[in-house]
Amino acid sequence: MPICTRGHPGGHDVLVENAGRDATIAFLNAGHSGMALKSLKLYEIGELPPNECIYRCTGKLTLTNLPD
């Protein structure tokens, strides 16, 4: 983890707090800049398989008003 947290402006704690679950809501609520939002694809490494998630959402989550 030290390699990826070194370059993360939010630091180690925010990554650990959201590890193992969908961090979409936390990310969107953090007030990231437009540049941060556009750079997401550059840093995407994959999607966590549902059976490996620490927390599971039993209902369907719907996000609205997402930035383009």
C-alpha cells in the first residue's frame, strides 16, 4: 500500500477507510476537481468482485447528477 498512498492527496487513512467496498459515494462527496474526475480512467485498475467486498449492499444503488 505505501506505493499507492504516497501519491494520493487524501492520504493513507481515506484509502484504508474505503478499502474493500465501493467508494463512489465517498469519492464524489470529497469535492474533487474536474481534473481529478477526468483522470479516473488513467488510474483505474479494475473492479472488486462482489464476493471479495467487505461490505455488501443488498439494494440497488442509484447515482444521479454525476459529472460528465
